[in-house]
Amino acid sequence: MKKFLKIVIAVVLVGAFIGTFYFLYSKSEEKLVVYQTAAPFQTDIYKKTVATGSVVPRKEIEVKPQVSGILDVVYVEPGEMVQKNDKIALVKIIPNMVSLNNAENRLRQAKISFDNAKVDLDRNTTLKKSGVIAAAEFQSFELNFNSAKEELKAAQDNLDLVRKGETSKNSGSTNRLIRSTISGMVLDVPVEEGFSVIEANTMNAGTTVASIADMSDLVFEGKVDESEVGKIKEGMTLILKIGAIESETFEAILEYISPKGVEEDGAIQFEIKAAVKLKDNQFIRAGYSANADIVLDKRENVLALSEALLQFDGDSAFVELEVAEQEFEKRYIKTGLSDGINIEILEGVQKEDKLKLWNLSEPIGDQ
């Protein structure tokens, strides 16, 4: 019995030793690695820089009143289309009390003068018919009467202007009526009926009654960093991506590059403007934020590969070409234009070649 136990214990110890040895051996053995491969492909490569900004109308004007007062009627709402000289609003004049008092006094004085001149004219008309006074002497009374009549009319018009801002003769062209100065869309009406408004003058910009713009003529206004501004020029094509319209892109032609930069957040930025090309019946709202890709250079339908395949030896670029199953050889290549993701291949590899993704691999198991 003791002999049997010794044999069992010996077998267990030998088995544990062999198992431990096998476990350590298997852990120390290197795993077989399989490298992934990829092939060159035909594509278009664009070298671009990005400008941020917004899309705004080229022509946007603020309509202001010609007289001060209170808005009596507002004829338009945002989003409406208007033509040049269309009515925007009507201002009710609030007369200045001093001016009103002076105008009323002037009218009373004119009425007194007119009545007196009429009495003199009537009296001397009878004398002229009787031959008592000569025609030359009568002419002065007639002149005084006509002058008094015109003064009375002018005083009445002056009182109407102070009270209402218009006279009986110019009620159709009164400056109480605010009209559009261009044709376009009403973008904003920041006032309502009953609001007090101030006319534009040398001391005040005046109250904006409405903003109107031609929405068929839009421009992209953005900023470009000083490191990129030297690479762009007027006439270049911009590809606009508007945040609010994710499904579409828009073309624009660069029209203006500011000759002077401004500092923003520690960097010098230069303003640019580009004319946006709209398709038929296409509408973009004013003020949309947008990013513009400015095409600095491009290659169309060229052989290219992902830059993840490239390796470098000093100033030279090379790839590892698969010559047999998981066997690779170094192949130096000549490259062209890069967009930061893909790079143009001029010499060194063909479209059907398989190239090693040197930084992408996977083990296939333990040996």
C-alpha cells in the first residue's frame, strides 16, 4: 500500500513538472502575425485650405424714416418680397409745441393781413371804376392783395406740415410714407405700430424700420489664416458647406482678399469674399454659417494610395510590396499631390499591387 502511494505521488509530480514546462514554453513562443494589405486606386485628389465664415446678401440696406414721429401703419412683414418704392410704413407726426404755436400765430397774422388787403382792394376797385384813381395807383393795392393771399396760403401749408407732415398738395408724396429703396426680400422689421422713430440726421443714425436685401445675389464672407493667404488668389473656386444644409454643397468664386489682416485670438486673419452660385429655385437664408474649402491644386483620376501605406527612409518614401503570401519587399516610389489622406503615385507601383499596411496587423494564434 505504501509502495502504491509513492508511485501515485511520483506520477503527479512528474505530470505537474511536464505541464509547467509546456506552459512556460508555449508562453515564450512568438505569435505568428498576419499583415493586412491594400491596393492603389484611381481617384481625384484636391489640395485645400479651409475658411470659416457666413453667407450674407451682397446688398442689404436699412430703411429709415425721413421724419420723426410714431409708426401709424406697418405694411410689410419679414419674408415678403417688395419692389423699389413700395410702401414700408407710415409715420404719424407728433408736432413740436413751440413750432405749432409759431405756425398758428403766423396763420393768424396772415389772415389779418389778407382781410385788410381785401378791404383796400374792394374800396379802390370802386374808385377806379369811378375814375377817381389811376390804373397805376390801383395796381399797388392789387399787388398787396395777391401777396397777402399767397402768404395766407403759405402759412396754412406751414401749419399743415407742422401738424401732419404733409399739405393738401403733396399728400401723395409725403415724407411720412417710408418706401423701399431697392427691390428684394424683407429680412427684418425690428419695430411695430406705435413705436417712436427718429429720422436720420447728422447727429443720429435714425431708427431702422426694415432691413431689405436681394437674396438672389449672395456672398460668402470668411477669414483665412496668414499662413494660407499667400496660396490663394481671386478667381479660385470655393466649395461651401453650410451647417444648416448638410446634404448639399455650393460653389463660390473668390472675388476679394483683404490687403490688411486683423489679429484674432493671437493669429492674423485676412477677410475674403466669394460670390455664391445658386441653382434655379435654390434659396439660402441670410446669415447661415459656412465652411469654405478653397481648392489650391487638384489631380483628376490619378493613381493614388492611402498615406497609411507609406514609410520613409530619410527624404525618400517607400512601400512594402507583397511578392508572396505574407512576404514583402521594399519598393521606393515617387509621389505627387497629397490631400492629407491620400497621395498621388507617379512611379513605383501598379494598380494591381498589394501593399503592406505596416502599422495594421493581427495575430493568428498561439504555437
